[in-house]
Amino acid sequence: MPLTNEEYAKIQHIYEERRRADEYALAERLKEIRERIPAYRETEESIIDASVSCSRSLIGISDEGKRAAKLKELHETLDGLSKQKAELLAQYGYPADYASLHWQCEKCRDSGFVNGEKCSCFKQLEIDLLYDHSNLRVILEQNNFSLLSYDYYTGEHLRHFEEAVRECRSFIEDFDSEYRNLLFYGTVGTGKSFLSACVAKELLDTGHSIIYFSAQQLFQTISGSYYDKDKSELNSLYGHLYESDLLIIDDLGTEMVNEFTRTQLFNIINERALREHSTVISTNLELQQIRELYSDRLFSRLADHCRICHMTGKDIRLQKKLEAEYKKPL
């Protein structure tokens, strides 16, 4: 579903606000530096004086060789003064980039575009606007590595969970250099959706575009556009599903499984595999059930370049609910 003019304008406004915030933050940092380090302010003034003086002297010089020599002298002077500024920052304990702009996205410098193409952060804003029903931001507030706990696992269940966490961290670390998929399967409430969200949070924070759907939401969204005469919304949806850096499908098997959903799932998994775009899937189904419900062909494609994590144990959500009930005052 393509952006409307209003939605596109909203995204542009977000980038304008980001750039304004970047510039304001820099101005505040520079104010702090100038107040704390008078020599820094004096060095800045020396840079301005040198540039103005050089510009004035160039007006009266017509010889190209002399002009080039004068410009070289200016560059050497400016380089020396810039080094002085860096040394002053270091002397007072500031990081080297403290007096530089800090963009929220280093790739596009908060413009939304890289070499005329949409940056991944722009694509994520697009996704957030178009598929806000996935409620990704709220999910990530409640599920991320800062909330990771091993307290609800023991024995073999703990070993399975520790292995899954290691796979997640490896997946994140190698995301830009190695094509890989993740499949979490096992019993209800053992942390499959939690780890999927942890992966999403880490990659979202490093500027990757993420689409997060429950299986039910995914196929409802597709079917909602599939039978329209105007296929523009459907084609746009497929584009996002195929092109996002990461697609997460949560609770596979809770949707109505039929020929339509099987075909759609295979097409999505297959197309993303061809483009080497990673997919994370969580399900309460066992591996044999996945094969039986969705076909050998899909299971084979799903398992391609995939790390499979078996999650077992007691239902953590139920354990937490019982703990909360126990702690209630009588």
C-alpha cells in the first residue's frame, strides 16, 4: 500500500524535526565547550580570521601560481587550527566528535536518502506508518535484551534457552555479512516471541528496516488487498515484505491454514531467500507438524540457511501471572 501525500509529508516532517534536533544539540554542545574552554573559542575565531584574510588577499592576486600557493598556505593553517581544537577537546575529556553533528542515522545523515535511494530508516518509517497495527514499538518496549532473564529455566530447558540466546546474538552480530534465518519452535510461553522481539530491537537500533507481523495479521493484511481490482496496495505490500532487511512472523500456525496461506507463505519465504533477506519465525508447532501443514517444499525452503532453536519448559507467562497473584495482599 503506497504512501499517500499526507503520509509522505509526515515522514518529511519527521526528518526536518530530526535535523533541527541535531543542530540544536550541536549548538548546545558548542556553547558548553566555548564557556568551559576559552582557548577553543579563540581557535574558532582564528579560523574565521584566517579565512577572511585569505579571501581578501586573493582578490588582488591574478597569478594562478601565487593563488594556489596562498590557498595551500590557508589549508595548512586551517589544518593546524583544527588539530588544536581536537587537542583541546581531548585535554578536557571530550570525545573527538563532540563538536560535530550527531545524526540519528549515520547512513543518510537524517535526510532519508542515500545516493538518491530511500535509506533503511526511511523504509522503516514507511513500514511504521503503513503497518502500525503490528504495534512493533510497544512490543519492543516490553521485550528486549535489557529484560532478559534466565530465572524461569532449569536443566535442559535452561540449556535450550541459553543456546537460543547465543544464536540470536550471533545472528545480530553477523547480520550485515552473513545471510541467515532463525526458526524458534517449541512449547507455549517459553520465550520464542520474546527473543524474536529482542532481535528486532537490536537491528532496528542499528538502522535496519524491520517488519513484524503475527501470522494472523500477516495473512489478513494480504487477503485484505488480494481481491481488490486495484493491485497497487497489494504490490506495495509484497514489495515491503520482500525488501525489508528483516521479516519477523510470530506465532506461525495460529492463522487459518489453507491453500491460500500456504502459497502466500511459500512465495514470501522463497522470494526473501532469493534476495538473501533474513526471516525470523516463531511457532508452537513441532518441526514435523510444520512439514505436514505447509508441505515439504516450504519446510525445505524455510530450513535453508536457518538456525533452528528448540524452546522448552514451563509457560513463563503463566508463571509470572501466578507470582503476581501470590504477591497480592490478602
